[in-house]
Amino acid sequence: MRKSHVVIKQASFIKSAQSLKDSLPENTSEVVFLGRSNVGKSSTINALCNRKNLAKSSSTPGKTQLINFFEIDYGYNEQIYPLRFVDLPGFGYAKVSKTLKEAWQKNLLDFIHDRVSIRIFIHLRDARHPQTQIDNNVQEYIEKILKPDQRYLALFTKIDKLGQKEKAALKRDFPNAITFSNLKPLTLEPIHKEILSTIFGVPYDTAI
């Protein structure tokens, strides 16, 4: 018997916010995407939603400073599962002025720490640089503040840039992480599977 595949039926940009205070109401489960500059947050969201320009990327590190909300409708087995994707500003930029950087980091930390509608933190990390100090610090911080109904998930992008030896080392050092390549659409399925099973309880063996 052929299994049904998870598809995103609808994806739309809702609004941008500067901080927790002007964000959307916390009435829908949210999947937060966070990571460093140029790690591929926008392209990952676009790939997941099968849309080319849903999430806008910037070629200038630190330019995208807003919290962006997207309304998502997952479809599986003739049921619709609504949630939100949230694209957070990147972190750790040297080119942002000190005053702006301090406010920016505070807004991010407030959002990450206090937003109760967040169910999954998807931390995008560059597979070519898997052990950067800032990424390790972010993982440690997120895992420390996780609420009982929240989950941290590491997602390594640009996996197609690695050789077999590097891929094996990555799998050894991060056994629970997911790897992703824009060049390989099938690498999207484990991400969809984790989202649906975590938030809606769709069983692992039938989600994909």
C-alpha cells in the first residue's frame, strides 16, 4: 500500500514584527527557524513550502532584522494541519552597529524565551562549519530554556558541499540532526515528518 506524502497546501506571509510585543497572538503552534547569516533560512523555508520567493533573503549580513510570520497549512491523509513558520533575524553579526545589535539581540532573546506558542526550534547550521562557537552557544541556550512541549532540532544545510568522509563525521558528531540540500528535494521529507509528528502527533511510521 502506497503511503500518503505530506504536502504544504497553503503558505502565505502574514506580517513582520520588531519584537515580541508587536508579534501575532500566541494562538497557533509555531516552528521557529534561526541561524547565522547566509546559512540558508529563507531558501529552506521556500523549499519546504515549494515557493520560490515566499521568504526573502538578503545579500547583506544583518540587513534582515525583523521577525517574519508565515501561515502554513499542512495536508496529510485528507486532513489539514495549520501552523506558523517564524523566520527570525540572524545572529552574531559584526557589521551591525553596537546599539542596534544590543536591541536586536534582546528582541530575539525575549521572543525565544517568552513566546509560548513555539513548539519547535529549527536551528540551521552550515554543514561545512559544524562546530562554530556561536552555533554551539545557541544550541546550549535553546536546550537550557526548552519548555516541556518544545523541541530543539538541528538542521545542517548545504550538505551537498561535503564529501563522504565529512558527511560520516557530521553524522557521528550530530547523530540526531537532519541534513538538507536544496539540490535534493527528498531531504525535505524528514523535516516535514518531524514537524507533523511533534506538533500534531502524526505517527512517525505514517507521516511520510
